[in-house]
Amino acid sequence: MLPSQALLPAVVFALSALQALASDTFMAAVYEHAVILPDLTDEPVSPSEALALMNKNMDVLEGAIKEAAQQGAHIIVTPEDGIYGWRFTRESVYPFLEDIPDPVVNWIPCTDPSRFGPAPVQERLSCMARNNSIYVVANIGDKKPCDSRDPNCPGDGRYQYNTDVVFDTQGKLVARYHKHNLFAESQFNYPKEAEVVTFETPFGKFGIFTCFDILFYEPAVVLVDKMQVDTVLFPTAWMNLLPFLTAIEFHSAWAMGMRVNVLAANTHNTSMEMTGSGIYAPAGARTYSYNMKTEDGHLLIAELDAHPRLSPAYPPAVSWNSFALSVEKFSQNDHEFTGIIFEDPFTFTELTKPGGNLTVCQKDLCCHLGYKMAEKRDDEVYVLGAFDGLHVIEGQYYLQICTLLKCPSTNLSTCGEPVETAQTKFEMFSLSGTFGTSYVFPEVLYSGVQLAPGEFEVLTDGRLINRNTTSKPVLTVTLFGRWYEKD
């Protein structure tokens, strides 16, 4: 037995080692909130009525924040529009806005609420963070006065911004981000230049942006590639769009393609097709939720690497076109045809056999597929598709997409339309493409709109392959290329 004098240093060393180990990870939380919406009106309500609605939503968020903190979470992300919803004109949203200062002012609204004028929402969020010793991320509205000396000043004399705020464990405002890429949000202005917002914590470097921003180089790619953040905070109000743009599918794929942690908190409204939140790591989803059956909110908590680039599990860089450029085209089906996905004309070819190799090309993109079905069913049709071009719906951006997908019926004219269920499992698939961009996001979506974490991998030569026979039937296997360089 060690004498007590010798035991004390050993205990101190063990505790120090445990603390060092713990600092390499952190507990993350996201809350998918079923937002209580305002009445539909073009007329502004009174400030007291606006605050009453926001307090109802914050009552729900506060419960989630307390529960997350009790379960050991260090940070929680809540959704875009999570405090007052949507359904606004420029005029009717105004009573819901507050003046949000630059975080350099070193302000704790919980202890000094009137420093910058009335700020009851910021005060309450700050107190939630302070009282629960947790970082709180929320989405609210900012207002900034302007005048005729500013040639861009709106006619009503103010800028209005869709805004994310972050409060640390003391309740201090440590980050403010104005959304740059608006999605049909006429009530808001966008900043003249995209803001790149980061902040440091004891558990890594964080960046933040909102919803539609994820599809654009600024600020999303800049935060990861140039600012080298460890984790992206992502409040969103995402309307799901099969086959590629369901929330869990694309956000998980983006995290893997960018090799960064993503904390994605979605609003929950089934009538608007809004659901799908998750905690995503470079190697795949740690936890996620997709629920179109109930109107309940949902709290997710998972452990993440604080500095994923330093983790032994960090995936290596991928040369996305290496394999595809090195092989000759596989056999091409004689009856290629065109199908439409989200207004984009894809070139498709049918998987007519239970296994084999296929190539389909469009412009500069050739997509190669090797596959073997567990069983070829007569009542299900799968196609290999390629799209290489400018997407022009709700914004313009260049895409290169290779996809294996199930059609809704045996009628080939339906291929590309949304479908949520399938019966066919695959013993093997290998998908690759001659991408002109290094920004490619890989994902596999199973029947029932479910992810497949751990069941596939991306090889360094750009092939997306399965590890074993798929545990569930497949909806899509996709390499979603975003060609920022052509924008």
C-alpha cells in the first residue's frame, strides 16, 4: 500500500490526466423547437404583445436549456425564427426587434439590462446562459438606424437583420451574426459584406451562420477553410426537399465534406415540411432527429471532439475526381433520359440489372457507379443521374451532382420526384464523379428518411462506398458538388 504522502501526487496526476482528456471533447446540444407563431397580420402589434409571444417561445426554450445543462451540455443551439416565428412584413416584424450591440462592448444583459436601451429578449437569453452555466445560441432580430447620408438606407430609416446571438456561461454576449444570404425574407436587409464571426471557448473555436448561408462560399466556406473553426453553429428553418435537400441529409453531408463539426437546430413545423436537426461530426452524424409525425420539439445531446483536426478519427483529405478521371467510362445504357429535380435537368440511366457498372455524363461531369443489389425487384426502379450546371431557383449557384436514387414508381417520368420509402437493399455500391470542384458533400439516405452513419465511407480517391450490405433499403446515394469557384 502506498503511504498517504505518495498517494496524493498520484491522485493529483490522475485528476489532471482526466481533466486533460475531458478538454479534448465537449457535450453539444441542439433543440428542434415547435415555434408558437404570431397571428397572420400586416399590421404591427404593440411591443407588449410582441414580447408576450416571444416569452411563450422562450419559456419552451428555457426548459430545453435547463435540461441540456443538467445533462452536461456545454453549449446549446436553438433554431432560426425560434423566438417569434415568421409570417412577417417589414413593418409587422419591427416590434419584435431589439438593438443588438457589437460584442466588443463586453456586455452581460442579465446584470446590466438597460445599458443599450430596452432589451428584454437579450436579457432573458443572457440569464438563461448565466443561470445554467451553458453557452446559449439563439436567433432574433436586430435593428439599426440609418439616415439619408447612407445611400443604401431604407426608406423607413433603419436596417433590419436576421441575427444570431451567442451568450457564454456568464451571460456575456460573445457573438453576433447578421444573416447574409436571405431566403425570401423581405422583412430583413442583408449586410453589405458577409460577416465572418468566430469566438473562442475552452472547448474549441466556433463559427456561426444561418440556414441558406450554408449553400454559399461566404461566410460558410470561409469560416472552415480560412478561419479554421472547429465547430459550426447553425440555426435554421429548413424546409425539406427530397431527394437531396432534406435537412439531416444535406447538413450531415456538409459536415463530412467540409470535415468540421456542425450543430444544426431546425424549427419544427410539419405543415411547412420543417424538421430535421442533428449533431454532426466529420465522420458522420453523432445524433439526429427527423420527425414528420408529431408537433413536438426535441432535444439532442452528443459528445464531439473539441478540436476534430487533431483527432485520430479525423478523415483524410479527398481528391474527389481522382478515381473517376483514372478509369474509362463504364457501359452506358442506350436509353438515357432527362428528369427534373428542383427545376434542374438531370441526365439519367436506369439500373436494369441486379448488378454491374454504369456511367452517365452531363457536360464535364461523368458519374461512375458500380453496384450489386441484394435483390432486383420488378416493382422498384433505380437510376444513376448527373447534373452539371447553374441552379437558378431561390438564388443562383453552380452544382455538380452524381446520384443513385430510387424513382417513386416504375414510370421513368417520375424519376427525381420525392419518395420516402423503398424496399431494395444494396450489397455493394461505389459512386464517383469527375468533379471540377473540391467541395463535394457525400451522403446516403435510407428508406423512411434515415441516415446511415458508420455504414459507408469516402475513399481518398473520391469513391463513396458501402462497408457492408445496407441495413435498410436505399433512397439515395449522392455526391453533391457545390462549384463555388464558378459563381
